Amino acid sequence: MTEKELIDQGYRKYSGETIDIFFNGSVCIHSGVCVRGLHDVFDTNRRPWILADNAPADEVAALIDSCPSGALKYIRKDK
């Protein structure tokens, strides 16, 4: 999926050096997989709550792939 397609579907972009993270709050089921899995990247007590560069891109991608709702998507910039 392209960045434009994600934005058009209501995802918000959080840019990083090697990976961009996209989040759609209307899709999120609040399972907490992201916050429990990579708290340095996903912290709801911080603004912005997603900091894409706070973990290696491979770890971020693996966690996003485990998101049960599809509220999180990513685009790799390093591959």
C-alpha cells in the first residue's frame, strides 16, 4: 500500500529515518499490543505518541505485523 492510499484511508503518518508508521484510530481495537510490545515507540502518555526511530525498524515492523486490528501499518525506507 502506498503512503497516499494509507492517508486517504484515514491513517496518520509518523515519520522515522528508516520506517514510517501509520495509525488509524478508527480501526484500533485497543488491544495494547503496540504499547506493551515497544513502549519506547508507542507511548500514549507522550505527544506525539509514536516515535518511529525509538527502536530498530525490524522490531517495529514485526510488532506492527502482529497488530490484530490493522490500525498500524508501515512503509520501510531502508529496503
